[in-house]
Amino acid sequence: MTFLTRLDDGSLKQGHAPSFALSQRGRAGLEILGAIQTFSSGTLRPVAAATFATSPQGEALSADHAAEHPALSQRERIAKARTVCEDDPVYRLERFFQRYVAEENFNRGIPAIEERRAQFLAYDAAMENAAGEAGDAGAETGSLTLDEGLEIPRYYARVEWHLEPGGWDGYDLYGALFAFGVGPYVFSKGGYAAVGIGDDIVNQRVKTIAQFPKDSYARIYEPGCGGVSTLKAVHGRFPEAELTGADLSPLLLENGARMARRFGFPVHLKQADCAKASGEADASYDGVITYALHHELPPKANRALLAEMFRILKPGADIVLADPPPFRAVSMFHAVILDWDTHHREEPFFSAVLHESLEAMLAEAGFTQIESYPLGQDQYPWITRARKPDTPSHQEATR
Amino acid sequence: MSTPATDYLPPESTTDVARMVMALMSEVWIARDRQIVTEYLLETKGSVTRAELDDFVPTGELAEAIAAERQRFANLVAGAPLAARQRSVAQILERAGMARPGTSTSGS
């Protein structure tokens, strides 16, 4: 899933340049959340990490976490480490601020964008007109295909992801809220969930696309695309590639289609449950990209999704996944931090997926040349990439 | 007959009291930000209307100055419990955005 964190960037098509901004109250109310988050993750968290690392129990658990043959299971270690952390008032305070900011992103953000509804709709219409006027006659255009009869999986329908009231489709101006409020004023500061302090997920997305090993790709697919933030980064690196994205959320797809028109690149967006059936033909894509998707799916759905991606990829095609790091790849303290999101930031499958291995799932699906590694601080984003074998016999041999 | 409890809030309410403090912190900051913007517009334009204040978006040096003041404010308020533990002169000055003359800000 993807958030927009910056809308008025330099790649917007030139034309009329309408502007939109929150009110002083809306802006300042979100900006202070960004400052609280920065203090929480940048100042308090290192203090709590040092307290944990220097305590006898923390030291022992960290040694077991790093051991080749640990005495405790990963789940047992994290549970014990959490208990040690929770004895530290600084850790408790840091976690309280994290939760508070996550709540207030919407408690403050929704009124901030709602009070500007009329201005935003006027801005949006003006931008749409400008995009239409700037469009090249005869240039390839994108498409949006919604499926009203799509069966929404139960794991998805009941979750208010990241404490977002009503879930991804719960409020019609969520796109504007992220683009003009929470994105630039809070998320862009980093220091939440798996995102390191000071890291901006816009830049991380660009680095992720650079992990595709080839110089060019004819057709690239993104399951769980949300809007078009990742596909926009893909277009930046592979401007000739035909892009297709799929998601369960009609609101995110509609926003994505508008943004793609505005940014001036063609993309085909489809509402589909890619863990069941993407609707794409066998061996029809040269690359698959995912960004921050897998921790939002139950492991079973992840396995089904990767099998479906294997089916639609051509022999020799590449798959690049970017997600939070597995628990085994981070420090004992950071494993507690990541595990916390599962219960406190409405991420029901976060820990389940971080206990598992996307590498193993890719191997089960038939992929080869599998490798995984971190790109940024705190091992995030964690890249797992692989290739579909280029001969049928090789495919059989790897199964 | 037992005496009515005068501890009206149970210990579990601590988190909600902290939420109230944080909400108040946000409201104070919003007012402080508005004050900075008001002073800026008065200094640069000589007058200001409510609509101008509502619509004003700081840029450039003003935005940087507000961001620095905002972070200092957040550090002081949200970091008050930390201030009870980290009480060296250097740490106190560092939290205030100052350095002790002639010494490192990281010392104790």
C-alpha cells in the first residue's frame, strides 16, 4: 500500500498552477504531530534502546537473538524483551507518543481537510482541467477498471489500517488528507512503524525501483498498488514500460487514476484480489513490484499472491518486494518496536509476516535467484528480489 | 459507612490524562504558530486580516525558523519527563537550544 507524501513536486505537468493548502490551524495542528514524532523516535527511542541494551536481561536476550542456535523461539524472545522494555518509563512514554500521533493523524487531519473541502474540490477540478489541456493528442492514455461484484476478503474488510477510521475507503478525502496534511507534515519526518527517523518514503520508493536488475522492462505489474506513488517511481526509471496496478480499494484506485493523469503517465488500474485472481494472462509481465504490501496480508494470502505473480510473469522476469525487515534481521530492541505495531497501530498481520520469510515464500512459488537485503537505516526498506526461471524444465526442477 | 473515594480517576486513566495534556500542547502550539505568523505579517505588511492569517503558508527562512521553534517546543513539553532525569547544565542548555560557552553540549 502506498501513501502520497508530496503532491506539489516538480514533476507535475506544467500548465495552470492552482494551489491548495490547509488553514493555519490545520497546518500547525499536524506540524506539531510531526515534531512530537521526531522527538519520540529521535530522542526518546535511542535512550530506551540504550537502557535495554545495557540491562542484564536485555543483554542476554540480544545475545540469544543473534545466536546461530538460539535457546528461545523468536516469539518467546520478543515476548520477554517486551516485558523488559515495558519496565522502562522512557520506552512507555515513547510508545505512548507513537500511538498518540497515529490517533491524531486522523483526529486532527480529518477536520483539517474537511474545513477546506470546497477549496480542495475547486483545486482538484482545476488540476484536472490543466492535466486535460496539457495532455498530448494521440498519446497513450491509462484506464481504470472497477469491479463492483468483487468479493472483498474478510481479513481486509474488518481492518482500520493504521487506525484510519473506516479503513482505506472510509472517507472520501483521505487522498487529500495524505497528500496535503499527514504526508508532508508527519510521515515525511519518518520515525514511525518501520520507517527510520528522517527517512521519507517517497525517496525510499525510488531506491526500491532501482533494485530491478535489468535496464528495461516492457510490462510491469504492481499488486496492492493503492494509488500510483510506486508506479510513478517506476515510470521515472522505466519510462517506456507499460504499467498496470491492482488493488482492493476503489477509492485509492480512483485517486491513483487522477494522479496519473495529473503527472502525465499512462497506467492501467484494476480493482482485483490478487491473492485470488489478478485476471491477467499467463506469462504476460516482465516485472512485478510491491511496496509495503506484504505485512498487510495474512501469510496464507501472501503465498497465494506470490503464486499468482509467478503465473503472470514471463520466464526470466523479475520480482522486487519492499517491506519491513523480518525480525531475524533487526536488533532485539527493534524487533519489540516492530512487533508493537501489530497490536497498537492496527496492523493485524505485521508480526505474523515478520516472523516468516518472504524468501521462503518466493521459493515455494517457484522463483529462483532469491536474495534479500536492507536499503536504509533500521534495515528498512527490506528488499527481497527473485527471478522466474527462464525455461519450463528449470521451473519444474525448482518446484 | 465508608468514606467516598477522593481519587476520582483510577490509575488506568493516566494514559487518558496524558492524551489531554498532549491535546492541550497541540492547541498551545497552534496559537503560538498563529502568533508568529501574525507578527511576521504585521512586520512585513503593516496590517493583517483573519483570512490572511488562515490562508498564510510560511516558506523559506520563516518556515525554517518556525520549524526550529516548533521542535524546541515539542522537545521541551514532550521531553519534560526526560528533563527530570537528564539534569546536567549541558543537557539543560541543549534542551533550550543553547550551548554552554566553551564546552561540548554532549558532556555531563
